[in-house]
Amino acid sequence: MLTKEQIKQIVDNHQLWLQTDSKEGQCADFSNVDLCGYTFENVNLSYAKFNNALLNDAKFVHVTLYETSFYKACLRRVLIRFCDIGHTDFKSTEMRDAYIEYSQIHHADFSKSNLT
């Protein structure tokens, strides 16, 4: 499990990666990481990877998640509020009791996901 400081460093590196058109920093990769209960707020995580991540009870508020990948992630009771999840990959995710509110979801892929 990552510490809050480690998560913040990955997010900061990702912001730099986006701002410099991938010349500096690094694309965030939270694949296979336990982020249960973590809150992401007011950041751009476009193109980040959360594949196979554990995100139960996590919160995404005012987050840009454009073309982000959550393939096979566990997102039980996740809150996604005021986010752009356009073209985001939610294929084969577990999203039981998830809340997606006031978010742009154009072309997001929820195929083979559990959305009950």
C-alpha cells in the first residue's frame, strides 16, 4: 500500500507529465495498487492507469479522468462527482454501489462491468 505522500508524488509527476507534453514527469500508474478510501480532488489524471487497482470507497471529485484506464479495477462504493470520464476504460470492473454524479461520461466503456 502506498503512503499519502507517495500517492501525492505520483500525482504531481503526472501533472508535470501532462503540462510538459510527456517530456518531463511520468504518467501515473496505480495498477495493482490498494487505494481504498483515498480521495482524489481537483487534479487531472487523464491517461493514468488504475488497472486491477483496489479503489473501494475511493472518491474522485472534480477530477479529469479522460482516457484513463480502470480495466478490471475494483470500484465498490466509489464516488465519481463532477468528473470528466470521457473515453475512460471501465471494462470488466466491479462497480457495485458506485455513485457517478454530475459527470461527463461520453464514450466511457463499461462493457463486462458489474454496475449493480
